[in-house]
Amino acid sequence: MFGLFNKKESGEPLPEWFATLEESKERWFLFLEKLEIKIEELCTAAIPELKELLATDEDIYKRTFHRVYAGVNGQLQNIREKARDTYDDKITEMYENIKPEISVLNPHYNLLSDFRTVCSERYHKDFEQKYEYWPNQLEKAQERDLEIEYQKIVTEFDAIKNKFNCKQCGGNITIEKIFFMTTYISCSHCQTQNTFDPSTQARMLQNFAKELAEQRTSHLYEIYLTENNKERELYHERHELSLSTIHEKDKKVLEQKNIQMDNLEKQRKEVIKNAPKLYHTYLRAMYDEWNKITPDLKEHNEKMYESQINN
Amino acid sequence: MEEKKISSFLDRLKQNAKKQEHYGGKTEENEAKMDALNCINCGAGRTKHDGITHCGYCGYEFIKVKLTDGIYVKKEDNSL
């Protein structure tokens, strides 16, 4: 397929097993191609269905959606396992079977090792890279705008906050804030302890408050991620430069490259120092936002924040 | 052919997911409500300054445990 095996080593005729290797390689490539098509077809069909299901699932925990989501993910994993098992059965085993018969000094040994390298790269690099793209796309299908959910709770709160009366004296009781669990509210007129039971919708607030805070501060997280990724980019840039200096003889060019390399290393060190700071900025903003959404959980959240920044 | 297979796989998956009973049964969606509990023993109402663990009039025990500070209920809510 890639003409990698077309070279005839030292003019000798090609060994008998070469044809089997070629055939296996062709079949392996075809097989992976078919799996890739299957993955793409499955996901492109599933994503719109999942989005629709998420919007229409009436269950408050969206359990029907999550079952289908898990099913699609399971199917994807099955395909991946199938590729792995077939690689073990057809490629590794064939390599291991032929290997004992051929010495490393054999002029045709390269044919065998090339077979394994080409098949492995097609699988571990190309196939895996294509595969990994899809679970992320599926994950995006389960994102929903939590501001809408939050707004529903706020609207409901505005509608009910003055609606209740004391069960003992009939005096009006104002609900001061959004409660997300059952609580006692004492009547300002007769001091009777009334039990306030929030709606199912309001109870959901504490389940998605953190996610909502993360959505609101995602721009800060992006800034941190970009900074954090710079470290590797700068490292590779410097590495490329250092490789180009190996055969460089012109002293001026070398000097220039060395300055550039020092500069890159300086930037890299700066990034290493800066990235955690940006992460802390994001974390603080996220927790502040979380505390704003559920102020009653502030004490608990702050403990979590402390443990998160200290680890 | 392949597309047909996938759509039937997804349809079956959806059907089964919808058919499957939710663990713990169907969730009930309730509206917010307010209620008050009178003492089961003497019928007296519970007031803020009497605390919530015992009836302020006859001493009937509503809650067995000693309360500690929680999100809404505080240790001051223990009856004397």
C-alpha cells in the first residue's frame, strides 16, 4: 500500500512468508478503515438523537438520556476493543510466529519489523487519534445551558416567596431566600416553627450549582489551559531549534539560535510559574460564583477550596 | 445498509432506555409547601424559643438526637 516493502533486499528473492504479511497488512488496514467509518456513522447519527433526547427527557435526572448515552459509549468501546483484540490476534501473533524463524542478521528481517511498525502506527496513531475525537463530541452533546434551569428556579422563587401563611396563626410568612432542602421557618407573628418544603425543582439547585459556576467561569479556565499548554509548545519549539544546531557550523547563526533558545527557555519557565497562578484565579472565581448561587453552602465550599489549593 | 443498521441500533437503544424502569421508581415532582407540626401528645404548637427537639409544654420528644450546627438547623435549636 505504501510501497514500503517494494525494496528487494540485497537482490535476493522475497521469502515465502512475505506474501502472508502483505495480505495481513492489507486486511488490517481495510479492517481499521471499516471500523473508523462505523464509528463516524454511529456518532454522527447518535449526536443529534442525544441532543433531542436531552431536551425532551422529562425525568429530572435525565436518566433515559444517560442510558442511551452510556449505550452509545459502550458501543464505541466495543469497536475499540475489537480493534485491539484483532491487532493482538492477527498482527502481533503473526509477528511472533515468524520471528523465531528469522535471525536479526537475515537480510529480510527488515520486512518483518517494518510490517509490525507500519501496522502498529496505523493502529496506535491513526486509528486511536480518530477514535479519541468522538467521545469528546459525544460529551458535548450532554452539555446544557444551566442558566435556563437556574432562571426557572429564580422565577419560581419570585412567584412563591410571599405565598405562604403560618399554619398556626395565618400570618404571612416571607421566604427570604432560595432554600434547597427542608427547613424550619418561624412565623414572625406567633413564633410557630413552620416546616418549609422546597419544590423538587428548587432542590435540584445544589446538584448543578457547581456546574453552573464552572459554566460562568469557563473563560478563566480557558485562559489557564492556554497558558498551561504553552509549556509544551515552547519546549518543542526550543527542541527543534536545538536539533537544528547539531550540524550548524556558522558561528553567527549558532549564536543567534542560542539566544533564541535561551529566550524560549525563559518564557517556558515564566509559563511554569504563571499557570498555577491562573488556575488559582479561576478556582477562586469559580468558588465565589458557586457561593453566590448557594450562599448557604459557603462554609462547606470553602473547606473544599482550601483542600483543593493545598493539594 | 450500514446506516440502516445504525439507525435501528439507536432506535432499539432508545426504546429499551425508555422501557427500563428507573432505579428507585419514578421521581415525584412536588411543589413547594408549608406545614406545621403540633405536639402529638398535648396538641401545643412548636415555637421558635422552645426549640425543636421537645415540646415546650409537655416535654414530648420530637427528635431523639442532639442537634449540632448544620446548614439551616443550629445547635441553638435544641430544646432546653
